[in-house]
Amino acid sequence: MKTALYDSHQRLGATFTEFAGVSMPLKYTSIKEEHNTVRDRVGMFDVSHMGECKITGPDACDYLEYVFTNNVSNLEDGQVRYGMLCYPNGSVVDDVLLYKESNESFMMVLNASNIDKDINWLSSQQEDYNVTISDVSHSYSEIAIQGPKAEQIMVSLFKDIRTLPFFYFQTWKYNDSELIISRTGYTGEDGFEIYGDHASIITLWQSLLDKGVTPIGLGARDTLRFEVNLPLYGHELTDQWTPLEAGYSFAVDLNKDFIGSSVIKKQKGHLKRRTCGLSLVKKGIMRQGYPVFFNDQQVGFVTTGYLGISTPGSFAIAMVDAPYYKIGQALEVEIRGKRYACNVIKKQFHKKNYKKIGG
Amino acid sequence: MTMTYYSESHEWIKVDGTIATIGITDYAQHALGEIVFVELPDEDDDVEKDTEFGAIESVKAASDLFSPISGTIIDVNRDLEDEPELLNDDAENIWIIKVEMSDLEELNELLNKDQYLKICE
């Protein structure tokens, strides 16, 4: 499968990779260069492979309180909230963004690798609720523009974008159509995510290229999110452990009941394992799946690892058994049969740089 | 006289008497992408034909380095510890290890330049 922007990526000389069955640009020039461009200036990603679904109807709020781990009742119209969908055993179906249009109309943005699974899951849980769930992924393309200069670029196209607060969205007229723009992102920098029909997004992408915005591939998308401790489903989030074990308690509101909440509430305060940050003492690279040891006992495994790009060092996020996940603990990672010393550190290897302004 | 051979795993081998100097080809560095780390063996380690002696890591993945010949390592290019990207810049001229070969017959199983270029097609 291809996104609407595929031809542009080809013309730009992208190296492609398959992600969730879609041909996506891995990089255009170099992952490190693209990563640094986003941190220093601005870059844009084709994220059209992501899924979108509409949840509408009189019971939309109640239904979402039930399936979504985070608070729905205090969402304003125009607000976005990050959260997860969980199974009854507390493990994760997917992490999602929830956009509230009105009490009876929401959009949920899903990971590309989980679209069918999520839609099936959401449909399977709607029996007692008067809601309609529709998969509208094929109707939308999406661009994420991220970096300290993202707002400056966007202002030249969307006059009042400056007043859009972090984790809020609005619709803007664009050509003969409409775009949904939210101040959200997956890089730890200020930026926007823009959803629209394919033709509009193709036009917008070209306009942004003409303004000198650098296209960025999925390679840098992963190194950017990793440095600021944002999770990737299949790595930090899976159907094998809960959001608390994954270390993302801010995605979960334990003051309410939701599918999986009873299990999660029971384990709060006495987690048997949790993710932590690792820093290698000497040179090397830690990768997903590499085992983590305390003396001769395996106590965990790496979920994602990279050499730092914005912050020097060799880092990983790892799922580690209690009590070894505490900051300062000395552990070892096995890399190709040899043990390398590492220390447990904070998971945010690089500081986030969001722009927070009033509404 | 130095003879140059190639392996199917995209290494070049320059042989002078019994000493083999080994590196990776331009095709290999291009396929790997940005090289960010090289795991090197030590001097005096033994290597065995078709057995892994180290690794090259790009941003996203690790690739094993396979020795095209057997012998004992007599020199390791430590420049690659601080500047792994040298392999992207000039793979055909940047050596990784030098080996005192134990079995010159093994050279008969390697490829010449034309044979190597054919496998790259």
C-alpha cells in the first residue's frame, strides 16, 4: 500500500521501508540529519498511514469512558487527549489520541499497525451503547510538522494558528476543503498534526516543501520519540503488560472504571516490573529484545535502544523486574553474547520542548 | 604483489603474501546506511572462515561481519571506534582488520572483481 504522498517521496529520493504494510519513507538524506533538523528548525512527516475512526451518537461519552483509559468527561469541545484502549486483563490494545468535537462526536487516531484490531475491538465493546463506530482511515491523509520553527511556517498559511493551545484542535478552511489541525506531535518539539482529504494534503505538502520545510522519514520519527520517552506500540506498549508497567501512568485515570481498570488499580503501588532507562557505560548499542541481567539472573529486556543523537550516549528503554528498575541500579545488557555494564537512569534522555500557551 | 578478492558477504580482501587486509565494499556501506558503531575484535584473536568476527551497526540495525578467511588478527583499525562513519565515506579504502592467514587455499573460494560485481546486480 502507498500513501497519497508516495510520488513526492520518490521524487525527493526517499529510501522506502514497509511499515504496517505501507511503503513509507525511512529517510530522505540521513536519519541523524533529519533528526537534528527537527530539533533545530522544522521538519514534516507523512503520517497518512495512521488510522482515524469516528465515534458518534448519544452514548459517545459514556462509551468512551468505558473503553478509553483516560478521562473523557472533563474534555472540552476542541480538546485532544492521549490515552489507551485496554483489554480486561489490563494489557494494551493500542495507544490513541481522542479528539472531542462535541458530546456526540469524537475522532480517535490509531496506530497504523493496529487499525483493524482497534476497529474490531471498539466494535466488539459497543453493544450496550447507542454509538456508531466508523473507520474513516481511507478518507484522511496526514502531515505532522514539528520543530521550534513549525509555528512560524504555519502562521504563513493559517493566520490564527498562534492561539491554538497544546493538545487542542480546530478546523481550518483550505482550498475548497477543510483541514483538522491539532497542536500535538510525537517528537517532543512544538508542532502540529494536520488531517485532510488526500488532494488537500498533497497540495499542503507541496506548499510546505516550497516554503523550504525539510521532509523527515520514519527513521528519525523513531529516534526523536525515543529520546523524549514517548512509547511505540509493539515496543513499550503491548498486550503483555499494563500501562502502569509500561511506565505511562499519565495515560490512565484511576478515578474511574474502564475496561482493564480493576487489574490496573490492584497493581498500583506494587508493580512487579516496570520500564526504566538504561545508559551503557562503554560504547555499544542496545536493541529491542536484548536481555538485561543482574549478576547472572535475567531481570528484563530492552524495548527500544539507540545511540543518542540530541544527547550523547547509548541509551535504551527496558522492561525490568522489581526492584531492579530503580534509578542508579547497576545492571548489564547482553549484546551479541557479551555482557556490557549499564546504569538505570531517567527515561527522558532529552528534554521536551513543547510550547505551552493559554487558550 | 597485492591481490584483491571479494566475498559474497560484501567484504574486500587485499592479500600480500600471507597477510590479508579486510574491509567492506561500497555496496555494503550503502546498504547499511549511516554507520554509527563498529564492534571490533582484538589483536591476537583467531578468526575462522565464514565465522563472525565483529559487527557494524547502523542507526536502526546491527549486521555481523564474517571473516572470509581463517587466521590470527595482527592489527585492528581503532580509528573506527571514534569515527565509524569513515566506512560510509570511503569503504573501499578503509580497512577493518589485518589477518595472518593460516590457509592460503581458502583464497580459491573467494571471488574476483567481475564475479563480485555480478552478485551485486
